Amino acid sequence: MTKVIVYDELPGTGKSWRMIDKINNADKDRRFIVVTPFLKECHRYAGTIPDEDSGDKQLPRKDDQGNIIYNSTGCSASGRRFEHPVSGYKTKVEHIAKLVHEGRDIVTTHAALKLFTPETVKDVKDAGYTLVIDEELECIRPHPCKMHRRKMLLGSNVIYEDELGLLRWNEDYPIDDIKDLDSSGFSWDMQIKALCDNGSLVLIADEKGNRDLFMWEYPIEFIKAFDSVEVLTYLFKGSMFEKYLDFYGIQHETRLGIQMQPNIFDLINIIDNPKMNRIGDRESAFSVSDQKRYAKDSATAVTVKANLGNYFRNSTYGKSNTEDRLWTCLGEAFSTFKGAGYTKCHIAHNTKAVNDYMETSQLAYIYNSYIHPEPYKYLLDRGLEFAPDQNRYPLSELLQWIYRSRLRKDEPINLYIPSSRMRGLLQDWMSGNMS
């Protein structure tokens, strides 16, 4: 039976480095697959260096003989040679399959793990792999597919529901036209077929009751194929991943580490200015739907930009230099809220697992996070006990974001967070009311 161990600890406390040390000290015949959110973290685990000429692909640098260069850091410090699956070998998925079949240590992103084939799962089980998940695995999400494509696939019987309610690809419809490949080497229809083949796609109803939306769920047989699974995360309790494991009866052990710095009120200074915060008084202010409707010349946009400019430049709030600043909003609202002196200091609201901003001290969080309604309903329909906590999800996302800053080094930050809902969740956590 697969053993799942969850290391639940505050960001910035060294979970990843301790896991690297654990891998380095493991028996040499023990095999690992490590998954992280970002390619940069893949290189940290493997002890490799991105080739500057490979651009966004961040392929590992090689020597003149074509061999990957390991720099004796990360897991290469013990002589382990983690492989990076790349799309240059046919597709990234086929490369993973080859590496697993050969019993290699592998490091890859969460996205690549979704397209494992049933044959690869068998090889994983036979080889006795350990899966390391750095940051919680995304186990359920709507699969992006344009409406006209969904209707075409369903209406022409290219895909159909089997007796278990899983979507399957009709083999009478082969894929001949290969174009618009993504980083995994798959086109949109190749992805759909791969997900149908591994049994991870289901059909759900939209808000009007029309059953024409695709929901992706990580196949539980993939998890069961590993000898053990080790998860590095924070606020696991009540998370979507916990409820996913509970539904399928997968036993898991949570090992709690540091949950909060003892002097948290000295470290996080939340801007308490009723005039600046008034713009976020509504419960849903700065949610996704809210931000999508703001025009550049709207009263909200003008006020937000004025508040950000004031906050970043006014000594009342800790006057800062550009390199000290960090802010976020919905990506689609970036052009609406950007302004002089802070535009280039923006990072995504769901940024995690990176250390590139750990010198920043002046933060602005212009966002109001909610669980995606469709995955939540999908889990709720299984029973109330399997519904994730709707407050811990946004809190977790917020904490992951602010801990990109120097807060992870136990150094103080200022935080402007106009959403009254998000501000309240953070204050509850700081007061110890979100355990």
C-alpha cells in the first residue's frame, strides 16, 4: 500500500533543502521522481544549470560531448544523476516513459506528470519509485478546451463516456494533423486523447446544467503506483489534495513543522488606513470577476493606482526603492492597475516555490482569491466531508505569495491589502485562529 507523508511547514523554513539532503542520503538503489511547479526548481534539485541558449525551455547545459553538466549541488552532491524530460526526445511524455522504463531518477514539473500513460504507471510500480511533490499537487481542475472544440468532440462522438463516467477517445478517429504543439510536444487534441487514455477526464455540468465541461482529475492509480509519496506543503488540512486522498481512502500522515514565526506581529505590518482600504470593503472586491470588468479609466482603477503610488512613495508607509517593491493583481488587470514606479515589480498572485524576491519589503496584494467553483462543486457532490475549506485555500495562496519576500528571512515587511476579506483571513491566521 502506498504510504503518503505530508511535511506541513511554513514557506521559507527549508523543506526543499531537507528533502534534497534526504534524497542524497537514501539508498543508491532507491528511485525518485521529483515534481516541482517551476523549471528553475527542477535545476535546484538536479544540481544542473539552465542553458541560456534554450530560452524559456531552460534545458540543462551540456558539455562538448553532449552530456548534462552536474555541478555537485542539489541531489548531484551525492552522485545522483536526475534526468530532465524534454520535448526534444519525441515528446516530453515519451521521454518520461523512456526514463521510467530505464529506472532513472527524474525531476520534472507538475504539468508533465498529468500526461503519464498507463504503461508508464506500470513501470513506476514495477521499479518501486518514490514520488516527491514539492508544493501540493494540483489534483483537480477544469481542463481548458474551447467551447466549439468540446461540442465538436462530443457531438461527433470522437469522445464518449464509459461505464465509469470517464471520457474515452474513440479509436475510429485517429489524430493526423499535428500542429500547435505545446511545451510537452502535444497539440490540444493530442492532450485530450492522452487524458482520455489515462482515465483522467470527466464530463460535468456548467452553471446552467449543460453537461459539456471537461474536468481533469489526477488518476488515483497513478498515486497508488508509487511505493511512497512525500509532499512538501503548508496548510494541508482542508486542502483540495487532502480531500482528494480522503475520498479515495489513501491514508496519509502529516508531520507538522514550524507553522508561524513567534513574532509575526512584528514582522507583518498590515497598512491600516480606512481611506486606502475603503476600495476593498465589499466581500467580493478584487475577485477575478471584479477585476475583469475594471476599465483603465474606471473610478476603481484610478483609486487603486493612486493608492499604490502613495503607498510605494510616501514615507508614512515606509518609503521604498523600486527593488524593495512587490505587488500583484489578476494578470488580466495588470495593464489597468500598473503605474509609474511599480509596474515592473509585479509577479503573479499564485507565485510560489521561488526565492527571487526575498529582498523585497514593500508589498501590495491587490487580489481576492476564491476556490474555482467547478472543482469545489465536483468535490462537494461527493459529500460535505470531501469539500475543501473555502477559507484555507485563499489564505494559503496569500501566504505563499507574501513569503516570497524577505519575510522568509524573518525580516519585517509592510503589506497593503485592500480586500477586507483577504485582510481578515490574514489577521485571523496571525492571531492563531486558522489552525
